[in-house]
Amino acid sequence: MRAGAGQYPARHGVWKNAIVLPENAATLAKSLRGAGYSANYMGKWHLGNDDSTPAPQRNGPVPPARRGGFLDLWEAANTLELTSHAYEGDVFDGDGKPIHFSGQYRSDFTTERAQRFLRSVKSPFFLTLSYLEVHHQNDSDTFEPPKEYKGKYPNPFIPGDLRALPGSWPSQWSDYLGCVAKMDETVGTIRRTLEETALAQNTILAFVSDHACHFKTRNAEYKRTPHESSIHVPLIVEGPGFNRGMQVSQLVSQVDLMPTLLEAAGVPVPSSVQGRSFLPLLDRRVEGWRDEVYFEMTEFTTGRGLRTPQYTYAVAAPKVPGWKAAPSAGKYVKYMLYDNYADPYQQVNLAGRTPYQSVAADLRKRLLARMKEAGDGPATIEPSWFPYP
């Protein structure tokens, strides 16, 4: 999502961290820059260096050719969670020189520099603010809210998809909410700056996340599962054409954001884009909209899935002896099936249960078609290894 190629990993090839985005990728930044916009980036990138990059440079500076078309203002680190902590760290400018901050909360540092940019920028411009928050701090495996939010939520509401399951949430949920509260404040600061600079009337502001967090309730990490608490992320958009005061009930995907923003800006959408503009949905024109989201899972497991309004259906490559992370597989096994209407917290896996065979068969057929469309190679999907009567 950071690069905005409007493609699935099977097509652009970045199926895990430490893989460089292809330099010829058609990105949102390149499209807008070609239409006269400046393309500017601040924060976490994660697409510029790979395991072959010498260790001292791997986490920090990103060469211009690997910035996905963001060739104007650049203040970022390839792996910000490894070049900074909550109150100290470095990002790197367009020449690869460090910009150090200390004694200031990380998102405040980025926001202040974004404000400085917005107060002097000439339109038209494209700015991506890639905040690390509310991600956990990798080297300490903790969530680090600002000091003023530390301990502010000692007895919070616990969502139903966490409450029933063991995981890291009992010790981390309060601090996570502190990070969320700070991000809410941060977005408010950006919105206020757009108003003060008179940019708001002609600027589209989109808020989105790259993944969610299930606090180790579903596997030994925080994500990479088909559950809502991993794949369901916020998408809030305001600005010209979007100020409708409405909620869209149809399902949209991250690959749909690039073509939507390009259409809203009147810029042609590259033919390589696999997503679709959801602008028609704002006018309640839903005819022909495929109301499902296709997703890929890698690293913790190699899998594929569909999220429809009612069901979440996922398949995974068997973890047989010798299994290792891979971008795709030739054989998958039915892995999970949830009825999100009856079981919104996804407590009961229906995969392999006889009463749901016809539902699973339909979803299997649709998933195979989406896999082929996304760019996957030929694959089979076997029945669940643990069928139930």
C-alpha cells in the first residue's frame, strides 16, 4: 500500500519484507507526478532494500530509483521501526543523510515536518505520511504510546474477538489504545493544518492502514491470518467528491484505492492496475461491483482467501516437513471458513463441516478464479484434512 501500485503481490512480486519494489512498477506517485503533481513521502517505506543490501544501509536510506516515484521531498527510513524508537531515531533525506530526532514523540516529529511542508507547498501535490504508529515496537515487542497517554486506559472495553482468546492483549491493549488515541490526535492536526492553509477545499485526504492486529490470538505473531482482526482495516476519505457524510457498505480492497484517487484527480489509470475505482459506490451505483475482497497470505503461512459480506474463506499450503515461506503454492488445503453474520468474532471454524459443503464449493470455485486473475500459477485446493459430520 505504501507504494500504491494497485496490484496484488502475485503480480508486483513483493510478497514479504526485504523485497525491493520493481523499479519499473507503475505507482500512484509516478502517475500523479506525470500529471504535474509533486510526489512527497515521509515515514516508513519498507520497499527499498533487500537482504543483499549491506547491513549498515539496509534499514535506513533508500536510493532514489527505489522510491517508487517519490522523487520530490523524501524524509523516510526503509525500516523505521529499526532506525527509531518512540522518542529518538532517524529518518533520511533525499540525499541519504540522517535527520535525527530526540526527546520528541515519533509521530509528533513527522507531523511537525509535514506541517512545515504543507505551509509552503505549491499545488498540485501528493504527500504520503507513513506513520509507524500504531504498529508495535519490534525490538521490544511493546506498544509505545506517548507519555501523556501511558496508563490512560487502565480498564478498557475488550473486543469480543480478543476477549475469548489467549494472546498478548492483556498486557498490551491499554498501550495500544494510547497509540490509537495519539493517531486520532495526529490526523486532527493534519486536517487542521489543511484548513489553516486553505488547502482543504482542494485536497483529498485518505486514511488507511496496511494491516490490522490480533495480538497473537490467532498465531504466534500479530497478523498474516484471514481473520477480521488481521485483514479488516479502516478506510476514511474526505475532500472534493468524497464529502458525502456516508458509509459505503460494499467491500473494497487496498488495490482499489489507487484507481479511485487517480479517477478523482482526473488522471488516467495505468493498465497494469488490478483494482477498481470505487467512486461509483459513492453515488450508490453498485451494478457490476464484485462485492468481495481477495487476499494473499505469506510468511507465517502460504495461503489465499476471499472475504464476502457473509463469509471468510481461506486455504493454506500444508506445513509438511521441509515447508518454508514462499510466495505461492501448487497445492492448498481448505483452511478456514467463518460465517460472519452468525459468528462476527470468528470463534467457530466451519471448514470441513458437512452442512457447509455447498457454500465451501462455491467459494472454492470463486477463489480459484480470483487467484488466476491476480497472477497466480496453477493450483489445486483439497478438502479440509479434518472433516466433521
